Amino acid sequence: MIRFEHVTKRYADGTTAVDDLSFEVAEGELVTLVGPSGCGKTTTMKMVNRLIEPTEGGIFLDGDDISTIDPVQLRRRIGYVIQQVGLFPHRTVLENTATVPHLLGWKRGKGRERAAELLDLVGLDPSVHGDRYPEQLSGGQRQRVGVARALAADPPVLLMDEPFGAVDPVVREHLQNEFLKLQAQVRKTVLFVTHDIEEAVRLGDRIAVYGQGRIEQFDSPATVLGAPATPYVADFVGADRGLKRLSVTPIEESDLDQPPVVHLDDPLATATERLRSEGARWAVVLDGRDNLHGWIPADATADAKDTANGRTAAARGATRGTVREHARRMEAWLPLGAPLKQAFATMLQHDAGWIAVIDKESEGRFLGVLTPARLHEALRRSIDADAQDVPRAEVAVETVATIATTA
Ligand SMILES: Nc1ncnc2c1ncn2[C@@H]1O[C@H](COP(=O)(O)OP(=O)(O)OP(=O)(O)O)[C@@H](O)[C@H]1O
Ligand SMILES: [Mg+2]
């Protein structure tokens, strides 16, 4: 969709802002450009809509060399959210949003209708905010208007230059989440500039990590974090890249352990037997549809057994129940595909040595459990899997878990 071929930009004073840049962005893909101040991100962006012309090389949009497209025509195909938002202060929110339709000569009514629709899409009520002026909005609201304005003419391509740069981290996270939902709906081809690696990782299908005027690495977030291509990238993504990587690595079925499983209506004696034969300290308890109910500790079944072995027939009768009476509810569970970071957080929150993983697709069917050792192993294997470009399940690593089971 967007292709850079050996693009160099030298400014008149001799500054080389961008040096021999080649990369490609697929249709519907969101690529984040991340790097320190002055590394050439805005320059890259502005060359796409011809606000800046390259010194050398070519840029192609849908196969067309953009240097042969009239800039006005070109910009109709490209929405642009500029650094620092740049709303017109003396125009209302609705007028600001309708800027491009207005420039394109749409009828006033149609432009305003479209603007109202878009404000709604970015979470602003047009009847409340539409007639306000930018200074009457919060920073986060202004940034939403910037996004709505860029989407107004429904362009296939969006250029976003630090669109959420001017707000505090909490609002920023909120805007990022909204934007991800929006992007899932509109599926634009997006170049998104940020100097914040967290933001780049969170939003990007792929990340271009910039050094001075050059791309040091162009990969998926997980690969950039797990296998930085150069010491510069490793340094840029930070010492806590392992933690960051947890947030972009999903729980997979091959990460799960299969502990003993019993059902709510099983006789307690069956559960006792199962636990003893497998030497387990607890079992997962499922309901009649194989959905997660909770768990049962070995001592609950052992107590029952002791009592059942006890003197009176009455006592035996009272404890010869089913698993149901002794099962405990399990709050620590997640759907398959949830990030490993969430699994780790859930373990900590519930002070749990394992969490249950369920299949959201099939109404919560129990799939297995994730333990801290398996979580660590999943992270290790995912790094190797990315490096070798194979599925994670195919990678074997030696970890605490495998050492423990083979010892
Ligand atoms: N018109 C210009 N003339 C000369 N040098 C320029 C011009 N515009 C930008 N530069 C230089 O080109 C380099 C890249 O600038 P650019 O604006 O692309 O950086 P950036 O990565 O967007 O930085 P930031 O994160 O601060 O926005 C910088 O060194 C900058 O000083
Ligand atoms: Mg910039």
C-alpha cells in the first residue's frame, strides 16, 4: 500500500534527516515509527503526502509513484493528524472536523453530517461539543477531534504524527484503546509516529525503530522486544523489555498444564482416588458442560476419607457426598489468547500458584492451567519462536519446569 524505495531527504542546510529508507506498509496495517527527537519521523511522514519532497528515491502509494500524482489529489487519499493537533482556534469543533469535506467542495449540510458522525465515532457527542471552540475542550478531546478530522473524507491512508502526545499517560492510554477499537472497524493503512516505545508496542502491527535517519529494525512488537536487532534497539526498548514483551505475547494452548480434572457430580471417592493416583495436591472442578467451576484441594478429599473410614455408619453417610460440597470457586482465570502479562497480574492479584485458562469461543470450556514456571517457559519459547520464525509450540527450551519434571 505504501512503499519507500531508497528514500533520502537532505535539507538545504545539509542536514540529512532521512537516509536511504526502504520499507513497505501493507493495506490495513498499522506501522508505528518510533525513535528519539530529531531522528526523521516527521520528515518521513510529510514525504508521503508531499509536504516535503525527497532528495532521492521514490515513494509509492498503491503502486503509483506519488511524485506523479497531483499533491491535492494525493492528499484526498491521505488523512493527516499533525503533531500538536493543530485545530483552527477560531472554528468550532464541527467546522474543524469538516475541514477536508469543505476543501473537497462537499455541500455544507453533507460535510456537517459527516463531521457529526465522526465526532460520535471518536467518542464526542456532536450536540454537546460540536459548537464549542478548541480552547473549550480538554487536551484529550482536542486530540480526538484531530483524529475525527483526519478521517473525515474516509481516506484509505492515515498519517498520525504523535496524535496523543500532548496528554497525560492515563488519558493517553484511554485514547490508544479507543483508537485500537476504531482501527478494528475502519482498517486504515496507518503510519503512526511516536517517541514512546510503550505506545509503539501497544498500537503497532509492526514497529520501525529509528536511529539517526535510518530504520534500525522493522519487525513485530514481540520480535523487537524479544530479539532486538542491534545494541541501539536493545537500549532504546529498555531494560524492562522482558516485561513489555509479556504484554504482547498471548497465552497459547501449548503453554498449558493438564492437572487432574473432576466433575461437580463425581462421588468424592472418585476425586480422592484420582488425586492419589496422580499424586496431585488439587484438582480442577468442572460442571456438566465441562466449564470451569473451581478446584478441590487434596486435603478436602482426604478429610472426607478419614471421616468416611471412621466409626459410625452415620458419619460415613454424611460425608459420602459428591465433589460439589467440597469444591471451591476459582476466580483466577483468563481466556486463551490473553496476554501473558495479564496472566502474571492475575496470579499476583489472587495470590494464586496457577490460573485456569478457558476457551472463550466455546462458551468457557476449560482448556488447562498456566503456572509461573510455564509462563516463564512460554516467554522463553516465544522469543526463540520469533527468532526462528516457527510456531511457539515447536520450540523446546530448557527451563526450570523441564528440569523439574525430568529430574
Ligand atoms: N526545514 C528544515 N531544515 C533543516 N533541517 C530540518 C528541517 N526540518 C527538520 N530538520 C532536521 O531534520 C531532522 C529530522 O527532523 P524531524 O522533524 O523529521 O524529526 P522527528 O523525528 O519528527 O523529531 P521529533 O520527535 O522531535 O518530532 C532534525 O535534525 C531536524 O532538525
Ligand atoms: Mg516530529
